[in-house]
Amino acid sequence: MKQKLKSFGIPLLAIIALIAALFFHQLSSMTKLPNQEWSRSIPFNYEGQESPITFQRQNEVYLTNVDEVRKFTIGEGLTIEKTETLSMDIPRGYPFWTDGTEFITLSGGQLTLTADGKTEVIDEEVTGIAAEEEQVLYWKQGAVYEYLPADGAASELHTFPNEILDVVFGNDESYAVIHQKDTVNAEVFYVSSAGEMATSPVLTVKNSTYDQLGSLVLHTAGDEVTIIFGRKMRTGGSLSFNMFKAAGKVSSLEAAPLSAQKLNFINEETNAKLQSPDYARIVSLNGELNLVFTAEGQRVGDNRNIRLYAGELEEGTQIAARPVNTNQNVAQHPMKINEESLLWISFNGDYYQLYGASQNSKVKEASTELAAEDWKLSAYNAFLMLFSSMVTVLTASYWLFPSLTLLLVLYIWSPNTFEKEEINWVEYASIALFLVMPFTYMSRAMNSFFYEVAPVYYTFPYSGAILLVAISLMTAIIWKVGRDPEWGTFAGVFYYMLVYMMLYIFSIGPYIFNLF
């Protein structure tokens, strides 16, 4: 009994210690900032079963929920100055406008103003609405109207021959009108901050059943104008998301319409290409112009998660971006709340929640404190990584074959050698042959993913060879202490190989394969 405890108890204690190290490494990553620029994701007290419609007035954010609207007033960094719950049922499917007491909504073709429990119809047969702080634009098929909440008056602005798809506000009171030209193309008309519209479209984009125009954002800086838009293409049953950029001078839009170029998104941390970009926003953060967008996550546990990214918007077609959020859900609808901070909606599969992140130094420091959710997420990530290490067992199984072949051949040709009670040269030779095999595996195992997720004590120079030597020595000590003297050569070799592979799988193995 005592010998069995030595033989199997010591390896078991070593495996438990390695699993604990894996867990605490994941826990330490919970306090790790996504990068030097951003704090960790900070949850707000909002939860809804339906995707919320959002409206923003400077540092006030309004989010719809069932039969109510939640209002958050955000101060410096991400401090919450005030929260309110407003009793108002916002119709689904269209944006809305509010100043906190009055609401302008669209439902069933009726544009209505609701205040003090009373509802007034502003206009009928309305097909769309766009709103910002002091202005509401709406349209009826091809006619665009303006409604000024302060004046309570509506007036017609522009008329187009076909349907209006959307109106998008820029950053300087300018806006873009998206007009469906024909069955496959849409036109973008630019309207300056003075209300002057170009007589011809500044951009023509594809928009059809299988090649749909996605979100579009407009930014003007002096005489420079930038339009970024997404395209959702369906081919062969698969859906792909791409994003395009069109830039030029406002003064030459009439003579030279903009041409669009496809943007390439690179994860600055790994130099890997980011897939499925969507929900773009052009925002100024601490004086730098950034493109904020969502794309597929590339970190451990990011199985189908969509992360929020931010990258400096420069000339050219490549955007080098870094992840902003640390929570592992589907990020949507990013919003700039102040010069240092962003908010976004996060969907966890059941509920929609409000999260934020900031470049404020105090917020970054406070966000590194552990919470109960961090402990749960660390355990979940550790489990996922242990599961992925099982693939290591399959891919490393060939390590056993040379030693087994040697044992079988020698057993056939010299069976008397195996009858000796002490540890013989065959056992040492088989173990030595086994120890060579992991070196043939390590060059593939220590890939870019390994260096991204493994702890620093696994990623120093020449760590591949040094780690294998360390595992070999640790296994040799356990083998020397735990090997039962009554075991034969076969059992002794198998015991060494089993202990070695268990130590390898639970130490290095979790960081080799990214199955998630």
C-alpha cells in the first residue's frame, strides 16, 4: 500500500500542482489590461433580453428595455453620476430621440412626440428616422424632412426619385443621405454642415439581396471627408463581412466622386488578420482619430466571440488595431462617451449588457481588482485549456513507438535479459530513446499561439529545450522514488513514459493548441 502511494501519489500531487499553476495563471490574466492603452471591461447595471436601441446626448446614454428606457449619466473616466429609469415603451425597429422628458418615435408609419403621458402625431406614412441631440431627420420614401424639437416644426429638405435607405450624421452637423439608385446600387449624397447638398452622389455602393450595404459612418475634418462602410455578402450559403474606405476633399466632391477601397484589419498584438469587421465608428480619443469596430476574437476562449477593437485611422487601407474589451461575449454598437472612454453593448447568448472601457489612468488601475466573475472565468478558461491539451496526447503518441519497438525486438531476441530483478540496460536504453522524441515535437509546439498565451516562465530564450530537460529530470526523480522494485522492465519503462507525458500535458500541453 505504501509503495502504491509512492508510485501514484507523487505523480498525482505533481499534476495537481500543475493544474493549480494553470488556474492561477489564468486568474492573473484576469487582472491584465487588454493592452497598455485600455482598462479592463467594466460592467454597468443594465440587462435586457432584447437588443437595446440606444440614443446619446453628450455624456448621457439612453437604452431601451421592455416598457422602459434606462438613462446613464457618465462622468470623468467611467464614473456613473446618475441613473434613471424612464417609463416609456419604445417601438422596435427604429431609432428614437429624447431629451429625457420628451420622446420622438416611429411606429406603423406614424412619427409621434410623447410627453407627460400625451402623444402627438408629427407626420404619417413615414418610412425612416435618424436623430441626434438637437435634430431629427425623417423620410417618406424619397423625401427627406427635418424636425426641430426646439421649434416643434417640420420642413422638407430634399427629394429623391427612389427610396431612402438611411441618413447618417457626421461629426460636424453634416450628414449623408443613402438613396437606393436601382435594384443593385445605392448612392450616397453628402450634405454639409450648412445644409448644402451636392447635386450628384459622392459615392456609389453595392446594395442588393446578396450584397447588402452595412453600417456607414461619416467624418469631416476641415476640407477632408472620410466615409467608411460595411458590406455583407452572401455566397454559397456563407456570410462574409468586409469594410471599405472612401476619402477625399469636400471642395472637389462635385467634380471627383469618391472611390472606395477595401480595408485590411490587422491585430497589432499578433499580426494576424482580423475577420468579419462590423459596427464601425470614427472617434477622437485623446486627440487621436481612431476607427472603433468589432471583429472576431482571437484570444483563448474566444469561441465565436466578437471583440471590440480600436486602431488609429491613417492614410492607406490597413488598420492596425488592438482589442479593447476583456469580457468574452459578442460586442455590438460601440459609443464614445468622453475623450477617454467607450461604451458598447455585449450579448452573452441570453442577455444584452452595457460595458465600458477607458484610457483614464485611475479607471485602468481600479479595473485590475479581482471580482467574483473573474474567478469563475479563470476556472472556465483553465478547463478549456486542459481539454485542448488532450489533443497533445493524440499528436504526441508517436513518442512511444520507438521505445516499444526496441522492447519488443529485444524481448524476442533476448528474453533472458528481462528476467533480471534489478533495473537493466534495456530499461535505460528505452527511456533514453523515448527522451529524444519530444525534441522532434517542440519546434511545432512552441508556435505563435504558445508565445501569446503561455506564462513568461515558459517563453524565455531556448525555453523549449530547457523545459524538456526539466521535465526529464523531474520525471527521473519521480521514477526513481516511485518505481516498484517488483516491476519488470516493461512496467518500469511504461511508468517513466506515463509520468513524463502527464507532466508534459499538464504543464506545456494547455498552451499548444487553440481549439477555441
